Amino acid sequence: MPSTTGSGAEKLELARRLNGWHATAIVVGTIIGSGIFLVPAEMMQAVGSARMVYAVWAVGGILSFFGALTYAELGAMKPQAGGEYIFIRDAYGEAGGFLYAWTWFIIAKPASIATVTTGIVRVLGSFAALDFLSHTALHLGFPLSWGQVVAIVLAVAISALNYVGVQWAGNFQLVFTLLKVALVLAIVSVCFGCNAGSWHNFAGEIGSAKGGAAGFMAALVAALWAYDGWNDLNMVAGEVKHPEKAIPRALITGVAVVGALYMMTNAAVQYVLPAAAVAASQHAASDAMRIAVGAGGAALVTAGMAISMLVTLNGTVMSGARVPYAVARDGYLWAALARVHPRFRTPAVAIAVQCALAAGLLMISGKFRELFSLAIFSEWLFYMIAASTVFVFRRTEPQAARPYRVWGYPVVPAAFVLASAALLYYSFMDNLRLSLGGVVVILAGLPVYAHFARRKKSLEN
């Protein structure tokens, strides 16, 4: 149904075209992507032992599950497009909500899109026929590799899919999520059936790791990147049918399924590869499959990894565009970002601008580690703030309808908030330059907010 804004202009609403299966696929499909395949080396280099890597995966899964439980209550209570923006806006005011949205719009989502596409190119580059991806394609005052060009093309293609309809994007998400789950289960089965595997690998260690609490937290940052994406469903809540039931079910089921798959995958890879081999591997799952079934099987897994990451990219693009859309609807960003396509019923301009920002990041950086470090600091800062709103709403809106109440309240959300704070400290200190850059961009949102607040006030008067 059309709604009328304060300016009197009639605007189309986003349509609720995603069912419960789509919702669960958004959670599972967005999470399982580049992380499980690309961060094991970083994790092993950080903690130095197979057992500790497994422990980090477990801790990351528990923290993500606690976050999902908390977001399930918030999403069922406030099923509107924008996700955390809505929670922070209603709990801490419009300025706080804007800073979240500004950060997500300028840093977090473009960096996530850039990271996933860079991960796809990194995987494709393992094929000998595609080794040209590391070569320079052209100079724009700085060298641009073919890999960066391919990453930009992928971002544009998936953005175009989302542009033409959320149901098309949702169907893509569902079908390819089922395929990627089948792929993960196949890897697990083949690896555990490998005669060259050994349970002794779980006791393996390397001597050059960072180690200690700093090493554990560095590995946890990498693991949480692999788990990242469980919050994306809340951003598209305005397009989910029966959100009061579908959102909690999808979040809880989705994160539990991913946690189980990750633990099985990690165990399967470590069963085949000793600790030193994991630390030295760019694609641990592919290397494990190469040992288990030969080069042909490894090549198929590598291709499957790239397809899997496309699904993550789709979920990331889909969810990210809803944040600037929601803020612009409130009058705190350019009005064009709130425009809904009359035929496709998607936030078309927001999708296009988000794609342009991701392409800009891809042009200036093709480094996987830098991109996900840039994203992880700003993301977990606002995960922590958004999760804390459950305490505010329990106090300020005690009679509000809550189709789902977080299990273990207040311990579960409190544990998630405290763990997020600890993670922020270590990720900040471990990547000081990028984290300081993130802080600068967040604070740069203050004058932008002040500008739009003044403009909105003058229009209302």
C-alpha cells in the first residue's frame, strides 16, 4: 500500500515477497561463504594449534547464536526494513540510528561486498587458466588488476539481480543455498573417508603463532567474519511474510545449522591436514579434497566455493541496500535513496549507490585481510549497540507485543554485548590504522546528520 510522507509525496512501499524458506536461506546462505574456506590459515597462524582453532570456531558459533537469539526478539518486535537502524533509532534516538546507518552505508556493507567479491577472485585465481587475474588490466593513476575488474563485475551483476526484484534474489538465494549446503556435506563426507587422514592431526601445533589472548582474539575476529551475516535478515524484515514468526525461526534455525556445518567442516579439514599445512594453505578445504580424491575433486570444490560465495554476495547486497532506504524514508539521507522502483518494488537507487561504493573500495584495495578488517570493526561496534537495545525496550516498552522472547534473558544478550566489547578492543588494537579510519568515518556522520536534521526541521515548519 502506498504511504504518504510528511512532504505529501506518495511513495511506494517495499512488498512482502519473501517466505520462511527464503528467510532461512538468507541467514544460512549469507553466512556460509568465503570465511569457512579462506580464514583457517589466519586462525591457525594466530592461535598455533588445531585444538585451539576448533575452540575458536566453537566460541564464535556460540557468540553468533547468542546474537541471533537477541535479534530474534528485536526483529519479531520491530519487523521493518532497516534492521539495526530501527532498533537503535527507537532506543537511543535519531542521531544514534543515523550514525549506525551512515557507517553501514559508507563502510560496513560496501566493505563486505568488496571482501566477498575479492574472496571469489582469490579462489578463482587458484585455477592455472585464470592466473592472469593477478596481472594489471589498466592504469587509472594507479594499477588495476584483472582480479579487481572481475570483482567489480560480480558486484554489479548481483546488484542488478537485486534491482529487478527481491523475489528473484530470494529464489536465487534459496536454490544456491541448498546447493552450497550439499557441497559442505560432501566435503565433510569425503574428508572423513580419506585413508590419509589422522585423528592425531587434532593435536598438531605450529611454533610461529601469535598465541595467547591476543592470538585467540585475532583468530576470533576471523571466525566471526566467517559467521557474519546472521543479522542481514533483520534488514529485509519489511519484505518478509509473517515476520513475527518467520524471523525468529529463520535466525535461530539458520545460525544453528551454520554452526553445525562449520564445526563439521573444520573437523573434516583438520582430519586430513596437519596444523602446519592448514597454516600454509590459502584454500584448506580444496587442499584437503586434493589429498582425498585428487586434483579433479579439488578443482570442483574450488569452483563450488566460488559459487557459494556468490550466494553470500547476493544476501549482502540484498540486505545492505535496505538501510539507506530506511534512513532516507525518515528524511535523514538524500530522498532518492528512499525511492522504490514502481515495477520491481525494490530500493533501486540505494542498490545502485551501494554497488558504486563497493566498486570504489575494490578499485583502491584488492587485499582480502584489509577489507574484512575494515568491515569487522564497524560491524561489531553496532552489533553490540543494537543488541543492547533489547534491555532498553524491555524497560521502556514492557507492554509491546513480543512474538518471541530471547531465551536466557538477561544473561544471553548481556554475554553477547560484553563479548562484542572485548572483540572490539582486540580488533581495534590489532588493526589500529583501519580501526581509526573507521572511527573517523563514523564521526564524519555527525555533520551530515546535522545537515539533514536542519533540512527536515525546515521542511516540517
